[in-house]
Amino acid sequence: MILSRLDFRNRFTQTEKARIYAAAESVIDVRIWLDDLAVSEEVDTEYPQTIGAIQALEAAGLLDPGRTAADVLASASATGTYGGFSVGEQVRVLAPFSAAFPDTYTIEAVGVDALIINGSSFAPIYLEHV
């Protein structure tokens, strides 16, 4: 699956991101991976180097307890529920994103830590049921 850099980064929890950045201070391979990610326009979650990098983050203990590389690399599901919202429901986007997304939208998929609407990922706190 091809993801924008932001959508890929949103697959990590805030705590995982903090651990990864802390590790990058002393582990050059993590720093190189972050630098490569920073200059990438998109990330292919099926690319062997991407899979290997995420597996290395898991092996290093940088993912949250109970989370695996497979969780990070998983495709968004066309079914499911997250944060009280389900695929197929109608939602409105709240501020500060409502100016860019002023309409009513249908939830297209459920990602690891986000809901997918109109091709973009949103945390449930930025959506309301219609």
C-alpha cells in the first residue's frame, strides 16, 4: 500500500514517535531511517526495506507493548470500528480541519490509529456524527 509520508507517520502512536526520535539520538541507523522518511513523498508498506525497518523498530522495543510491525504495516480495513465510528457512517470534520473539509463525508476505512475519509486520515476527536 502506498501512503503519504504523513499517513505513514500517523500509523505510529505519539509515544512510539517519541521513542523513535530518542533512539535516533544514539542509533545512527534510526537517524538515517528518519532522514530518509523526511525526504520521501510517499511510503510503500510492501517494500522490503520498509518492512525491514519497521521490524527493526519492533525488535528494538520502540513500538508500544502489544503492537507489532504487522500492526504498523497493516492496510486500512474496509470494515471495522474505531473511536466510536464505523465504516460507512456519515461524518463532519471539526476545526481546525473543517475549512479544508467543509462537507459531509463517508468513512471509507479504518486504519491502525485513524479513520479514513476522502482519502485522508483523521483521529476520531476531529470528527462528529451527522
